[in-house]
Amino acid sequence: MSSQHKPQNHQKQVTSAAPQDQGGQNQTNQANDKKISRRQFFFLIVQTQIGVGILALPYDLHIIAMQDGWISLLIAGVLLQIVLVALWLVAKAYPQKDFFQINLEVFTKWGGRIISLIYVMYFISVGILILLLFGRMISMWVLPNTPFWVLTLLLVVVGVYLANAGLFVIARFYTMVSGLLLILFLLMLYSMKEMNLMYILPVGGAGVGKIMSGVNEATLSFFGFFIILILYSKVEGNAKEKLKTIFYAHWFTLGFYLFAVLVSYTFFSTEEMKVVPEPLLYMLKSFEFPLVARIDLFFISIWMVSVATSYTTYVYISGLGLKDLFKSEKTAVFNITVALLSFLVAFFIGYDMNLLEKMKTLTVNAGYISTLFFPFILLALSFIVRKFKKTGGTG
């Protein structure tokens, strides 16, 4: 009898272990389902970077580096790869944690929270700047008689709606609307029939000093890449695959910007560029299709989608930071709070150009510190902390 019972017990153990294995597989599958694909990660980076600033980028670079502004942009794009690698190394060291959780690991509980709070404030300030520039642009080109608060409120509603839907819906939406970038590219490509390469000659004529000053201005257009460190742990794939995706997205953005700048510089002369703050719109306004009389307005309608995606990203990552700070699962409350705060500040500033310039200067300076310099500090300290913990553990 005892020999008969042993196989039965063994069989029970095997059968009872099977569901556990299946359960473990289900848990693994569910964990994988919670990660966005690398393709979605690509478009998240691109849509965050290509936003409100692209219309004024050619003019802003020309003010500093003249016809060599495109060289400044290219140099900035190449140099920023160093920062991307630094961000990747930090994220690689903590593959299961986002930026706010990494702060707690590196700077301890209270130090990490203070730094995370500073970054949340920075992200909110970027959202405010997006609202201000968006409202100003739409008021000038499309709806001059519409109150400023109405224009910005529409963008805020879209941003909150998408942010509350969660990262996976955001990623799918960004992937879907990225096809509109092709239309923007084709519209700019059509303008090349009027190009004059003599306008960008002589190459290097602005001088090394002005070109390097232009690098400083060009760097601003790439600030959205910091989401790499925030979303890295939520992306499928190994470290090398993610790094490739990061570089692909960066070079796509650089190529898109570079094309927009070169098209503008070969359409307008150096003297004309001084008086056209939004050269892409003025350029497209000079053309007319049989079905579309105002191509510039058609361009703006597509550009608005890119602005909305960029604003949504900053609402989402600000809300994510506040959720980690307050250890809460109610993401929607924080998203609404962030959006409401950005709307109220933008409403207060309105069309006041002095306040707008002060807000822009403050945000840009904060961006330099938080986006360009802090990643290297974080990388160095994370290395020291990990080495210290490893040494303490072995000792």
C-alpha cells in the first residue's frame, strides 16, 4: 500500500507544480505586456522633441550664426550623443527603475525626493512654455480674435486626456500620428523647387565663434531627449537594442531639423531671413495647391498635433514624478494638477512678451543644468554608490 501511495503523491506534486509554472509564465508575459515596444519608444522620443520650436528654429539659428546655422545644428546633434550615452549608462545600471526611483537609490530618500521635485518643477515649466508659444503662434497665424485662454485650454484638455490614458495609449497614439511628419516633410520638400544654394555660401563665412554660439542655441531644440531616462525601464529589449533605438530617434530628429533649416536658408536670402520669424510658414504661404489655398494653415494644423504630443509628454512625466513623490497610484489627479497649474501660469503671462522672455530664459537655463550637466553627475555618483554597496556587501 505504501508503494502505491508514493507515485500518487509524486503525481500530485507534479500536477500541483504545473499550474505554478504556468502562473510564473503568465506573470512573465504580463510583465512583458507592460513594456512598450522599441518602435513606440522611438516615436515617443521623436514626438517629444519635434514640437513647438521647429517653426522658429531656422530664424533663431540665423540670428546667431547667419547662413551657417545649419552647421551649428549639426555640431550640436553630434555632441549631444555623449549626453545620450551618459543617460543610457545610468538607465542600464538600474534597468528596473525609472528616473525618480533612481534618484532615491543614488541620493537617498530625502535627497532623491528633493531632486525629483526640482525636475517636476522643470517639466512643468517646459509645459508652460509650450502653452505660451503655442497660444502666441495660433493667435498670430490662425485665430487672432480668439482669447488666449481658449487656445491654451484646448491644448491642456488634449494633454490631460492623453496623459490619463496611460503610457501604452500615449505610445500607440504617438506612433499613429507620426505619419503626419511625412506630410510636413513633403511640404518642405515641395518648397525646394525654389531653392538657391548660393544663399548658404560661403560655408563657414559666419566664423567659428558665431557657429559655436549657434551650437548653444541649437541644443535647445533637443531637450526632450531626457525622457530616455524616465521611460527606459518601461521599454522591451536589451540594453544594446535600446541604445540603438535612442540613437535612431536622435538622428531622425536631427535630420528632420536639419532639413527644415536648410530648406529655409535656401529659400530666403540672408537679408530676408532677418525679417521672417517663422520662415517655414512664410515660405509655404507663397505656394498654392488646387485643393489647398493656404498651405501654411494646413502645415500649422499638422504642427499642432506635434505640439500636443510634446505637451502631453511633459504632463505625463510630471504626473509620474508627483506620483512617486507622494507614493500614490492616483495618476490622473496629479496629471490634472500639473495641467491646471501650467494653464494658470500661462494664462497669467498671456501675451506679455517681457514675462514670456523671462519664462523662456528661466526654462532654458534650467534645461541646461538638468539635461546637459546633471546626467554626468548622476552617472558618476551612481557608479560610486553601486561600487560602495558592492564593496560593503562583500566585506
